[in-house]
Amino acid sequence: MKIAVIGTGYVGLVSGVCFSETGVEVTCIDNNQEKIDKLNRGEIPIYEPTLDILMKRNFSEGRLRFTIDLRAGIENADIIFLALPTPESEDGSADLSYVLKMAETLSGIIASYKVIVNKSTVPVGTAAKVQAIFDEKCKVKVDVISNPEFLREGFAVEDFLKPDRIVIGVESERAQEVMSRLYKPFLLNGHPCIFMDIPSAEMTKYAANSMLATKISFMNDIANLCEIMGADVNMVRR
């Protein structure tokens, strides 16, 4: 299987490297020539334990490559991951311009069936907007799905290769079969893969983020109480 990952930021680079570790042929694409040149030299812009080792091994063995050429990078890919930035707008909403612009660009160059996977953190309903662009402008059938990430900084490689859960929002049997093949190594290792409708998958990402924030806030309050009552917050946390 061959995949393309558009965007070599934190999520895109970790995803691309880790997928290549499972035997998938991965092409990572970015519009920053300097970044691509550094990656091709084995220089990583972020620090994650073992990421450099995995990247250099899979690069040398031909399963991982980096390019600025979007058309060539996605030509033979079965799946295209969008790992693009969604910065906060002035009103606090997510800026989807990078995602939507890329959908329009891809619509003009895709020549065969692809599964387009949104890996970025986006509001519920984004996949539907992206699908509408492909339906209107692309000459071939494309299925847009949601596959949110749940990576912790400092543990990203471990979280990706040994996930607590894999969440995939999909509403096409063909796309589900493609994603099942991609994640087969994870399923064989007993990691749960949960298929659901696309809005539910998009919502799951926000629910997980909110739960994490809630747990942190809750433990901060417990720590304050422990200090007052003379209790050991580390023991309480355990």
C-alpha cells in the first residue's frame, strides 16, 4: 500500500514515519523546500524519542521519502492524509483555509480513486465541506474521511504505534476497506479500531481534548486540597 502525507509538521511527520515502520510506502509532502531538504538529509525539526531512528531506517530502506512535488507525491498513493495547520482565527474559530485550499488544488490533479483522510483537528462538519469541493471539482470519485490523532508530546511514536484506540469516521464501504488494510498491522497487535460516522469521529477528537483538560484541571484542584489537608497528591493521583 502507498500513502501520501501532506504537511510535515508534528502530526504529519510522526504519522508518515510511523506508517512507514509498518511496511507502508510513504511520501511526505511539504511546500517548504528548506524543510524538505533538511528531512532528506536526516535532520528532524522536532524532538520525539526514537523518531530519528525510525525515520533514518525507513528512509534508507526506501519506504519513506520527502518531496515538494505535490502532483508526483500523490500520483500513486491509495490514501492521502491531510496534516495541515488549522490556526485560530481572530474570532476564536479554526481557520480552515489551508485545508479547503488544498482540497481545491487536489481536485484539479487527482486522476484516480483516492481516500482523503483529514488528520488535522477541525470542527465537526469539515469533512463534509471538503467532500463537497471534491464532488464539485474533481473528475474522479474521492472519499473524504476523518481519522483524528491522539498523540502526546514526548510519547508520540509510542502513542502512534501502540494506540489506545484508532478512531475512523467513514461513510463509504470502499473507503472503510482501504483503511482496514492500512491499519491491519495495528489490529493484529490487538489495538482497537473503532469505525463510526464522520461527524462522530470529528466530535471524538474534541471530546478527548476536553476530557484531558478536565482531568488536568481536576487534579490541580485536588493538589491544592492535598496541600491544605497534608495529603500526598502523588499517592492520590496513583
